[in-house]
Amino acid sequence: MSLGDDNGGFGGGSGQTRTRLPEGGSGDPYDDTRRPPTARSSRSLITVVGVVVLLIAAIAFANRGDGDPEKTDANPSAARNPTAATGVRPVTGKTGPIPTGFAQNEQGAQSAASNFAVALGSDGMFRAGTRRTIVETTHDPAVVAGLMKRLDDSYSPGFLANIGLGADGTAPSGLTFVSRTIPVGTKVRDFSNDSATVEVWCTGLVGLAGEGSTKPVTSNWFTITEKLRWVGNDWKIVSSEQAEGPTPVNGDNRASTADDIAEAVQEYGGFTYAR
């Protein structure tokens, strides 16, 4: 899915993303049966918007922190092990829950792309107020107005109703709306001092968790390509697009109950991602 060259996005030299530090702290089972065509269509629509969501991050309340990444000696094993942490420490600055103040190098661009994917794939994208905050924090100011218009049109009351949410993007009483993106790895496709294209391979969760849910939480795999620009002493998204996969074969794990999924989402916090 493409948001256009003027609207916001995700993208890839070398290396892969590494998880750094965590930041937080008997319903009907989800069975293996296939849902009817109508349900699958709704699922596809949720996935499409869920990806657009990867363009804008969760709720941002705090004041912006000015991260000052320190350089360290490069890890000599990095060339042999692309998942090893390399020479730049993770950022310490944040705008709300979204990391900011990335290094002006390939590692910084990969970290920015990964964390932006997490923010844009959060449930905050489904609420007007937090959607704007996420977009403004992650995108080049030059593309924000046009992107916000498209996103506000996409997250219409009709669309939200189709996925089981209220007009304000909230879940019905007793249910928990889940929209979470987890980066698996990154690849730098192009890089210069003031621009980069980074691919972020992701898996994601989306759906309504809780007893009686007719839209259970399911997982999907996709790759987001982000075009980034160095703006205001930080990386920002200029445009992005998403493609399906790479998708592994499903395992034999038994699906958890709806209540177990809802509890897990509430109790397990997300991560900050960095090279």
C-alpha cells in the first residue's frame, strides 16, 4: 500500500533491527476455522488501515526530549552477525512515547524507521487526536497536512464501525481493541547524509479481544518501505508503502482464548528498537 510521495512512509544498506529495552511493564477460543467471505473482507480492510496506522504513533503527552546519542567502539562481530548491536547507542529523547533524536547515519535511520513503524501501527492511529500527534511526530512537516486529510477520510465512522469500533475509535464495553506492530528486521536500501530508504520487516496483531468478540485478534506479516529525510536535526518520514510478507509457515501453537489475549496485550509493554 502506498501513501504517495507526498504523504508519509517506511524503507533499507545493511543490518537488521535489534530489540533494546522494554518500556512498560474463559472467553471463546480463537479456533482454526476459516471465517466467511464477509469476515475475511473486513479483516483485509483492517490490515490495510492497520498498516497506514504504522505511519503515525501512539499517544504523545510528554515534552520532547533532546536525545544525545553517544558513539561507542564498533562491534567487531557486526560484520559477521547482522543482528548484533553496533556503534551508536539508542536514543534517550522522546516525544510522548515515540523515540526521537536519532543519529544522522545508517544506524540512526534504521532505528527511526523501526520505531516509527511501531508508532504508526498502534491503536492510537484509530483516534483522531492521537493520530495527529503520531503523524506530526514521525513525518516531515511538509507532508503532514496532505497525509492527515487522507487518513481522516480513511478512518471514517463507517470504517470504524465495520471493524467493531465506535465513531471515536474506542472498543465496545468489555472488549479490548488490539493494534500492535513488531519489527523483525531492517534493511537500508539507499542512504545519503540527508535522506534514506529503509525497509522494515514486521509482524502485527489486530482485532478485538474479549469474550464474545466476532473479530478475534489475528497476526499478519508485511514489509514497510519508508523514505526518510533529515529534517530539524532528526529523521522524518516523507513517504511510505507496504507489501505483504515475507510470511513464515504457521506453527502448531493452539490459539489462546479471547480473554487471555486481552490480558496479555494489557500486561505486556512494547519495546524501543535500535541498531
